[in-house]
Amino acid sequence: MNNHLKSLLKFSNRMDKNLVKVNLVFIFIFLNIWDFAVSRGFLNGMILGIVMFAPAAFLWFVGTFRAIALVTLISIFEFMMILVFVLQGFELGGASSTLKSVYWIPFLAMAGVNMYWGLKIYSENREKKIKV
């Protein structure tokens, strides 16, 4: 049991296997620290992160080609929606709206990471299928 837990927590050489762990570390550790630093509260950012990134973490865990395609689509949608929120806050609001927009930047970055790796894995898989 202890070895199984250690193997789950270790990072492997394959990035697609590490993305589950990266998403979970982002949700449970980073978002709590970020939420405390920004709003002096706990668990709000983590709960929002669970809603947004738990499906992506689960799909990375499944690891099939269809799951990767789905996580890529979800991440593209999340990235574009959060990007609109952040840009509107910078463009339309004053200082208070800008500070609220800064809160969303880590969420935007994580959606971008999921989107990038999903597109990379998807395109590499498509290239292999086309060559064969």
C-alpha cells in the first residue's frame, strides 16, 4: 500500500502521466495559497479549481485518445472564457476590477497548460496515424 502511494506521488518521465499530478497539485495546494494571498480565505479557490480542473485531471488519468481530445476541448473553452474575463477587467474596469482580474490569471495559465499539452499529444497522435 505504501509503495503504491509513493508511485502515485512520484513524477514520471512521461509528461502526459504527470499532468494528473500537476492538476491536482494546482487544485489542492497552489489555489489554497493563492486564495489566501489574495483574499485571506481558504478553500474558495480550491473549490472553484475542483469544479474547473477536476474533469481535466480525471480525463488525464484515463489517458485515452478520446479523453485527451475531450480535455483539450474543455481546456480551450476554459482558456477562452477566462481570457475574456481577464481582458474585460483590464480594459473596462478601474483599479478594483483590475485586481479582481489578477485573481483569474493562475486559472488562465493552468487552462493554457492543459490546452497546450492536449493539443501537442493530439497532434503527435494524429501525425502517427497519418504516417501509417
